[in-house]
Amino acid sequence: MMDYKNYIGGTWVETQASQANVNPSDVSDVLGHAAKSSAELMEQAIDAAHQAAPQWAASTPQQRFDVLDFVGSEILARKEELGRLLSREEGKTLPEGIGEAARAGQIFKFFAGEALRQAGDRLASVRPGVEIDVTRSPVGVVGMITPWNFPIAIPAWKVAPALCYGNSVVLKPAELVPGCAHALVEILSRSGLPDGVVNLVFGRGSEIGPVLVESDKVKAISFTGSVPTGRGIAAACGQKLKKVQLEMGGKNPMVVVDDADLNLAVDACLNGAFFSTGQRCTASSRLIVTEGIHDRFVNALTDAMKALKVGHALEAGTQMGPVVDERQLQQNLSYVEVAAKESGRVIGGERLNRETEGFFMSPALVTDTDNAMRINREEVFGPVASVIRVKDYDEALAVANDTAFGLSAGICTTSLKLASHFKANAEAGMVMVNLPTAGVDYHVPFGGTKGSSFGSREQGRYAAEFYTTVKTAYTLP
Ligand code: UN1
């Protein structure tokens, strides 16, 4: 059994460990216990990051490349083992866990390369003889608060760019998945980073999160999680005039129009709605389907959904693992109930028993819904999707955009004209044509509009916007 310790100033710090890391596929399998840190320990981690910041800010591109490349190589070499750990603590299937671990490795590799490609602009001044340089400097200490649903990829896509651009880090991972964050930081601890550049603090978000957000030594906060928590963080950062980046919920529409390739649309919706047990902010949760294809689509998707094998995440052949914990399972089931009460027709959505005691449920499809129903307004964060029948593409687009969220939006169509129109007019940060709304590349920007995101984009070269400060220097030689 593992004892997940905090990592502060280059040392693994012994703390009273009390938060159990439980396998959602089998609650008798406890992976370990994580530190439940005090505000004081969080302060220590912030101090360590603050002290180490100038040294890392002055590091060369080669040093940054070497660290990030080392971490990326080790994650990729160990992707099976790390993927197994991920699936065991979070519950996504083993192929999904291995895929996510590989993604984390690739993210480090990408930013290793970016460390060598940090360029600025040199411009002529409007004044004679004056030269202008526009360059990027590190921000300083960056605080990161990460969710349980991507336990290694999300810490990776925050930590890697932070280090690439010369910042130091305090990472506060989700309580439910300490194992992956611990494994990642353990690799970072052997990567050649100076002590204090990366710090890891386990504990309750409500207790140690505010310390991180409010500290004057922390210059920026990157958060992925719920809208209410994000709002609170943004308000606190606003008070402190601190940089903030939020990735929050989604109620992502997938439009299926009459001319869609039916098999492709069913595959995209099955994947988008139910893979990773629907626990993705990019999940396709509103399937908006035009009249001419509606019944064929619903029948085919229902068959495909019912055929999904739900079970232990580590068992070969499992296509959908458990829900992450009892609280989330109850939330999912209560949304199914709400949808039924609101006159939706529910297929699936029942608690399931398996050989091991875990948080299993059958995927749920709610048909005959309209966009005003709660099931179509609020994020469930589980394997629950609803179908909204519409007359035509114009109505589909209007319904797709009628939401408080704007992370990802998809369309299944064989029409270039509709695809182009949708790309231009969907109010979302990411648009997918004939692809699931979830499952993104690691080298391009990730983020949304409206209530889904706040601040500049994560990932790809666009990450530089958040992790650096722009400096404009004028010289009269
Ligand atoms: C994906 O769909 O590949 O929390 C990534 C989430 C997102 C990541 C989704 N931040 O679900």
C-alpha cells in the first residue's frame, strides 16, 4: 500500500495520511492513503516554490528541454504501468488509462521541444533609431488545482508548460486520485529540476485551495473543475489582480443531421457520450437530431449502448468502467430520475452489480427531451446523454448554442456547406466535424467559451499566453 507524501522543496514530507485511495471498480482494493495537509504545509510549499522561482526562471532552454524530455520519455516507457494505476484509481478502462498516460508523456515531449523554440519579436519603432523587442518572461509561482477525471493528463498539461516557460509550481491534485499525481511528481523529482521548482500538496480543496489562491507569492492559478468553484477562484484572483485560467463544465451538443453517415454518427455519439464513463467535460451530452434520421439514429445508438460491456476497469473487454465514487453515482442516478419526471423516456441508467463491489451503472439515453429540461441545462458528468429532436439544421444550430456552456460542439454531416457553417457559427471553443466532441489532440489549444472557460487557452503554443508575461523593451542604441 502506498503512502502518498507531499513533495515540498525537494523533500518528501511525512504527513499524517488519512485520505484513502479507493478503487471504484472494487472498493475492497485500497491503493494507499494520501496526506491530508494543513494550511501551514501549503504555505511551506508556496515558500519553497517562491524561493526556487528565480533560479528556474534563469535556466537555459537546454536545461528545460532536458527535464521535460526526461519526464516525457519515462512516462512513455512506463505507460502500461501508469495507465494501470490510473484505471485502478479513477475507473476508466485500461486502454483508456494507458492512452491517457501516453498523452501525458507526449505533452511533456511537446513542451520539451517548445522550450527550444522560445522566440520574441523585433520591430522597428515609429521613432527614428529606436529598436523594439517583445519577449516573454516567466510569471513566477503558478498554483494548479486539478480534477479527478484526467489524473495524469491534466496535471501534465499544466506542469509541462509552466516549466517550459520558466515558472515554479505548486500542484494540488484531486483528493480521489492521488496516485497519478504522486507518480508524476516522483518522476519530476528525478528529472534534474532544482529543489522547490515543483511542489505537490495533497489535501482537501476547501482547506488548502484558498491558501494557494490567496497567497501573494502565487502569481497565477490554473484550475480545472466545477463552475461554482471556478467562479470563486476567479473572484479571489480578481481581488488580488492575479492571473487566472479556468476550465470548467460542458453541456456539449452533437448535431446529427439527415445527411449524416449513420454508422459514423452512432460511433461518434457512443464514444462522446459514454467512453470514460461520460466523465469528461467534453462529453457529448446533448444529441440534437433532425427529424429525417431521428428514429433510425435513436434505434441504432440504443442498440450500440446496450451492447457496451460495463465492468471492472482492469478486466479485458470492459468498454465502460465504473463511476468514480458513490457521490457521483448518486448524482448521475438522480439526474436520470429528474429527466424521467420531466417526461423524458429513459433507456438504461440503472445501478449495476458486478462480482466486485463498485460504482457501476448502465449508460443512459434519455429521448423525447427538449432543451429547456434540466437534463439539457446542467452538466451531469456521467454516462447520461439526451436526445433532442429538431426540424432541421437551423433549429439544430440554435438549440446547440442555447446553453450556458461552450466547450466543444460537434456535427455529423456529409455536407461541406453545413460543416463549414457549423464551424463558423457554433458558440464553442472547439468544434468537431464527424468526430466525438471529446478526445482532443495534445499539441493544439484546448478551451471553451461562455461558462466553460475563463482566461487564456491551455495546451499547444497558446499555453505561452498564460504561463508568461509579455515585455516590450525600447532601446536607443
Ligand atoms: C478530452 O476530451 O480529451 O476535464 C479531454 C475534462 C477536460 C479534458 C477533456 N478538461 O474532461
